[in-house]
Amino acid sequence: MESQLLSIEYLKQQPRWDFRYFDPKYLEVENLLHRGKYPLEPLEKFARQIQNFGAYSLCNLLKWVDDDDAIPYLKITNLKEDGIDWSDVLKITPKVHDQLPKSKVYPDDILYSMAGTIGLAVLAPENLGECNSNQAIAKIRLKPDTLNSGFLVAFLNSRLGRYQSERIANGQTVLNINLGEIGKLLVPVPPRSLQDQIAQVMQEAYGDRQKKLEEAKQSYQKIINYVFEELGINLTASQRKRNALVPISLLQGGRFDFEAVVTLQDISAQFTEHETTLLKEIVQQTNERITPSIDSPGENVNYIGLANIQSNSGELVNFEPVRGEEILSASPKFKEGDILFGRMRPYLNKVWIAEFDGICSGEALVFRPNQDKVDTQFLQALLLSQLTLDQVVPLQSGSSLPRVSSSDVLNIKLPVPKDLQKQKEIGSEVEKRRSEAKRLRSQAEAVVAAAKARVERMILGEEETSEK
């Protein structure tokens, strides 16, 4: 543990004396802010309103719907620094929306995460329609003619803002921050012209990042297309024919619902001329579990949650080892080379080849490929394809957090040739192409990192700017 020498006078001025509060990175940011060029003011000075959901009992009103007039209901997982991710948004009825006035979201609101991921800030777009949000999201509404809202978002997402938020957060396993504490965050106040420049720097960086991410996305899709071209399969030409007349022999011992039965027929019909195998014939599911808070509380563990697996690309993101004491539930173990398959909300398409040994969320299935039957890179490409989604998604059950069973996943059909050498040749090319796609993603993140570093210098007055 790193030691710190702090004066008694300094400690007397602090609201807390716990070790986390005096983490060196938090002390560094505190010193940077106080040595900065511009005056510091509490956020509450500029806020017309800071509010969130209201009474927790209001959660009883929530029921998810998918009607045409349904209202989007945001969670923290829908918040990204560069905007709102609408791909996985839950929806509520207009009636429930009106019963939750405090959690309504309006254009130009600053959405601020209050639990779990602390201090993430997002600016609600000007063209936002009716929208609501959960109890973990605060809405910061600025007084007119005070701060540029884009500048404030850039500051809150910078190291100078995020570390302040993390420092004052409370909690053991899940950190949280209250509305009053948000108002106490210190904000440097440069001239308005400089605020406008800072907001523009981040806006342009996120735009450049999005372009590069789109290039990477296309590269990942080309990988999937390449695999099926090598197999001589044209997925786009496959016609899905639905037939409600099904032999009883097909239903015995399985599911009777329409989507499941039709999916089985469709996939079988697509590959009558190609070798297919059930996933369970080429992998072994492993389910050995440990409870880190009991088995290794004082150690750092490689814990992978579904949030660490990127949709569609299967890349590892935002990963850092965590202390065993923070993981209270029994977690599946995995080994390097295993495949983790996201069973919760399977339409998010999360499939990762383990790059090291570790443990994972129980919402991931751990598969160990049989190296004598299948190449791991080749298999991951198949599992990330639309072919797998077409088989798995119709079998999910549950409304707000749908899941698919391990038995259903293990029984999907895949076009796996018996020629292992051919698989390895395809897998080798897949790995090469994935490296190029990862390079594009790294470039995209580097653009934002460079912009954030520049913004920090501008906020602290360390970079020459055209102030007015």
C-alpha cells in the first residue's frame, strides 16, 4: 500500500478520513485544480436543477412494453460519452412516463451517472423526443447564460471531473453519489469563448472517433463474410420460409413455441448441401465456479463481465482486474483459449476468446473448444455471425433481461467442415484481419484520448488559446 504524508490541518478540512478518499490520483487532481489558471466554483452555482428519479417505490410502476407510442427509458448502460446508445433501450407506456415527472429527460439536460459507473456525463440531444430515465441517472439543468453545457460535459468526463466524482462516492461493492454531492463538485470557469472551444474540440474528436469505429465495424463484418465465402455459403441468398405445419417428431423432447420450431426448420434447410454440426459436438461447457469474496478476497482477479465484451467484434474492452472481495457471487472459471458466450440479451452478440485465465459473470457461458475438431478463431467467427443470432435470439425468454439457455446454445447448428486444416487456414486469416480491425479501433480511441489530454490542458490554462 502506498503511503501519504498529509498535514493534520489538511485532514481537519476534509469530510472523510478513509484511505480511498486520499488515493494519490485523487490528491493529484485536487492539486491540479487548485493550481489552475481559472477560478473554481461549485457546480450548484450554475445549476437551475439537479434531480433524479424520486421515491424508490415508484419502481413498482415500471413495466416494459414495445408499443408504437412507448417512451424510451434510459439506464446507465445506455449512456456513452459521445451520446446515448439507443440500441438496447427499454420502453414504458406514456401513462407511466407521466407518473414519473422527476425522471423525465429534456433536450440539453446533462445526464450524469450516480451509481456503479460514477460521473459519466452525456448531453441530451436537441432533437430528443419524450424520454425517461432510471434512478441512477441525475439530470443537471443549467441556468441560462452561465456555462456552455458541452464544456461542462467535457469537464465532467475528463480526469479532472471523473476523479472528483469517484472520490466523493460512497459504497462498498457498488459506488453511489447523491444529488447534494453532485452540486459540490468544483468546476474551473474559463472565459465563455474558451468554454466554446473546449466543447468543439470534444465534439470533433467524437465525430472522428465514430468514423474510425464505423471503418472497424465494416472490417469485422468483412471477416464474417470472408469465412462464409470460403465455406461456399451465401447467407444473404438464403430464404427464410416459415411453415406452421411441423411433424410431431420434430417437437418431441424440445420446444413447442413457433419461433423455436421455425428456426430449427430454417437453419436445417439452409445447409442441406454443407457439412453441419451441433455446437455441443465440438465444445465442452465448463461450469467450475469460485466465490472470490470468500476464496481470494485480498487478491486481484481477472473478472470479465458482459460489459467487458464488445458487441459484434468480440473484443475485450474497459478491462481492469478487481479485488476478490468485490465479487460476492459464485463465478464461472475460464482458461486462456476458452470461448465466453453472452447468454443474457443474446442479440447483443458478445463472444470472446479468453486471452488469459480468469472468472466471469454467470451471464456468460464458458465453452472449451475441442482442438481436434474445431479451430478456435474459426469457431468464434461463426458464433459472431448472423447465422448464430438467427438461431439463438428466437429462443431467448424473459422480457426486460431476456436470456437463452445453455442447452439451446449448445444445440445450434454450424457449418463446420471436418477438414481441420481448412478451418485453421481460415482461422489464421481471420486472426490477421481481426488485428487490422483492432488497429482501427485503437486509432479511434487514441483520437479521443488526445482530445481529452488537450482539453485538460485548456481547462487548467496550460495551453495557449485565443481567449476573448
